[in-house]
Amino acid sequence: MTDKQDLKKHIERQARRMKKAEFEQPTLVAQTVYIGTLGLLFVLPVIVGAYVGQWIDSQMSGYSIRWTVSLILVGVFLGGINVYIFIRERDNT
């Protein structure tokens, strides 16, 4: 008896999820906003790293791009983490 009840509950839950997914199907505008958000989450740390690295390099004597390149790479890493966390949290809701 419990197997039939469990199966019935599982099927009902799946049917509710399918109806909810049908109702909440993203529009073109929603998808565009989502992709734009992902882009900003990735690009902003890179840009901040480039500007901060350039500023640090300009404060040092001589011409060097060591800090600029290093902080751009840190920005790429942080941007990737931002995108991963954003996608994971959105999929869990």
C-alpha cells in the first residue's frame, strides 16, 4: 500500500512541477536580463581588477604591468565564482 501511495504522491508532485514550469516559462526579456546579469557578474570583477592593478602599477617607480595582469586574473577567477554561485542559487529555487 505504501508503494502505491508514494508513487501517487511522486506523480502528483511531478505534475505540479510541470504545470508550474509551463506557467513560469521565461520570456525573451527575462532571458535577456538573465544573460545580461551573468555578463555583469563576470565582467565587473575583471574591470575592477584592471583599474586597481593599473593604479597600483602607476604608483610604483618604473613601468610594470605585474599588478594589472595579476588582478585581471584574480577578477576572472572571482567572476567565474560569481557566475557559478548565481546559476546554482537560481536553479535551487
